Amino acid sequence: MSRILRTISPWLAALTVLKTPPLALYAHFPWCVRKCPYCDFNSYAARERFA
């Protein structure tokens, strides 16, 4: 039984590390001439001179 616990122990330690939620970052730079109908971001169509 102790051999099984020694074998499983590293796997359990790895699982506790995996419980932390992953960190992600999304940067959105909308340089659109017009707003797309599927765009879910708080954005506005750029003026022609800025696009």
C-alpha cells in the first residue's frame, strides 16, 4: 500500500497545481472602418483619416 501511495503522490501534487485557473490576456485593437455585427466589444468605427 505504501508503494502505491508513493507512486500516486507526485500525481496528486501535480493535480493541485493544475487546480489554479489559467491566466490569459486578450488585447483588442479595433482599427475597423465599420463596426462588424458580431463585434462584442465596446468599440466605435474609426473615422476615415484614422483607419
